[in-house]
Amino acid sequence: MINLTLNGMEIKVEKRTTLLEAAKFYGIEIPALCYDEALSPYGACRLCLVEIGTGNHSRLVSSCTYPARDGLIVRTHTERVIKARKLLLELYLATCPSSRTIQDMASKHGVTTVRFKQKNEECILCGLCVRMCAEQMQGKAIGFVNRGIKRRITAPFAKKSEECRLCGGCMYICPACQARCQGPQEENPVCNACLNLSPPCLDYFQEAMCYMDPCVACELGTGRKAKFTY
Amino acid sequence: MEERTRTDLENLKKPNGSSVVSLLQEVQEKYNYLPEEILREIAKERDIPLIDIYSVATFYKAFSLAPKGKHKIVTCSGTACHVRGSEKVAREISRVLGIEPGYTTKDGLYSLENVNCLGACALAPLVVVDGKYHGNVTPAKALELFKMYTVHEKEEKEEAGCRCATAKELAK
């Protein structure tokens, strides 16, 4: 067991626990865009920043990748942390203004204005889809290509990958792209699109290829026409 | 500590990122670029996910997924070369070949590239043609170099033509 201080509390966690997991266990909420319990931590979005150490020696680290250490002093909601988080959220809002996840998170953290030029990207390079494909679906069909400002996520040679079985896990987990289900539409309060579908993969395979809820069939637009209302 | 060495050994056995780089270097040397079919074959044979190979291939500037010309011309625009007028040299070469850096001429003979330093700043400004370093290049010298290579290319062609002619004569 490892003893550390979390927001003034003396806590005990097991070896190999990350700071984010420890905070979660003790009921302290830390926002994150690139973290998922079922996937390996990646540390891309930086929203889970926490302050470790005290005084002039304190620094910001991403809690999802930082392992708990004996005697560590962790503070999750200091002025410095919140300021950094707000700025990050503002930048994410400028990159991806149409993402519901980011918008919700921004309003939750009191980010109401964006001072940066809006980009309308559909990707924040959080890598969730890449890890979902590789770790949960055993697909390894997509990944990062190029570098720097040209970095993006795609299949090899920008063609449909042989490894891809259209499970839709990447779309399911994506916090930014608009290909996912946008929820019930206003004009039609009962859409029930998720109910009346047999998984589309059954057209190609004998067994369902994923156990996602809701079935991604509706997100692929098989069940109904995707309507984008912003 | 022991645990770490063990995992390190396992990593060595498994094909990891760095072994992909050396594989790709070999392919690039052989074909002058990275053909899609070859990369697919490597992925299958070595049991490396194709996307990992593709990621590495697109990450490094030294790898090219498009075919390169027969002769590779590299101009340097590092600090030393820039100060000594590499920009004019690069522009002259671009003008003569009729292509921008990063492209290949239509006849597939020359491809032009611009790099940020070649590590031979004492020879600035530098132009490298097929791995041969030419130092202290001026636009005029660059033109001479180019002429030399075109003459060489012509001779080669004529030689090949002669061979064809003799073959034809023999066939008669």
C-alpha cells in the first residue's frame, strides 16, 4: 500500500494506482477527455492536470499517467490547476465547437467565452478511438499518421483497413466527431431508432461483432437518416 | 529491476518501433521509396499491424510513400547555408528543373528535396546529388552541376540506344 496526501486527506492506495484512479476512488472528480477506465492511460488531453508538491516546488502533472508514490502531496483543485483547465477547455472549444462532450464540460467549468479563432475540427487527437480499436476490439485498424500540425487519425493508406470489421467502437468512444448518434431529435421526440434494428454486422457475419449500447447501427445511419442539428 | 530487464528482453524479441524503422530504411534503399504492396507484405510476414508501419513511414521525413526520381537532389537551408545564399541556389535548381522542393520531374529523372541541415556547415551552401556532397555552391555552379548530370544522362541513354541498335543489327 502507498500512503499519500490527496487534497489534505491522508489516503492509502494500492501499488500501480494512478493519481486519477485514486482521486476517483475517494470521490473527487477530475475532468478528462482522453481517459477511459477500460483503456490504457494516454495523457493526451491534459485536462486531468493536478498539482503535486508544495510551494515553489509544486508542478502540474497529468493525473491519468502519474503513478501514486509514497508521501506525495496531491492537490486536484488549486487555483493554478483550475486556471490551466479552463484555458485548455477554451482551446478545445475553439478546436471542436460542435462537440457535445466538450461543450458540456466547458459549461460545467464555467468557460463561457472563447478568445481563440474557431477551427471546427472533428478530432482532438485524444487517441481514444485508436486505443479502443487496438485494446478492446483487437482490431489495430486505425492509428496516428504524420506529425506536428499534420497529425491525424486514419487507416493505413487512407483506405478501408482489412482489419476493420465496422464494429463502430471508434465512433462510440469519440468525444468530438459528429458521426455518433446525436440523441433524440426535437421534431420527433420518440425516435426509437435504437430499438428496431438488428445489428448491421449480422448481414456480414454470423455473430454480432460488438456489444455496444446503443447499437452503432443507428450511428452508421442504417436505421434512420442522421440529422445534424447544432 | 529484474522485472524491468525481463520486459526489456521481451521487447527486444518482439518487433517494436525501432525495428520498423530499420526495416523501412532497407526498403527505401532498395526501391527509392516505400511501395504500398511491400509494406503490406512486411506487415503480414512480420506480424506487425500495418497501421504501425504506416505511422512510422509517415512520421519521418526521410521516408517517402511516393516514387522518387532516379537522381535525388537535396538542397540545404540550414542556418549556415542560408546565410551564405542557399536560397538563391535552391531557387535556381527549382527553376531549371521546373519543380518545387518535395516533387519529382515528370520524366522521373530528378526529385528535389529541401532539408534543414546536412551537418557539413563548413561547406555551406550545400547541394547533395545522389549522396555526393557538393560544397560552396553558387547558382552558376548549380547550373553546371545540372548540365553535368544531364550530359551523363544523355550518354547513358545513347549507350543504351547503341546497345539496342547492335542487338537489332544482330537480329537481322
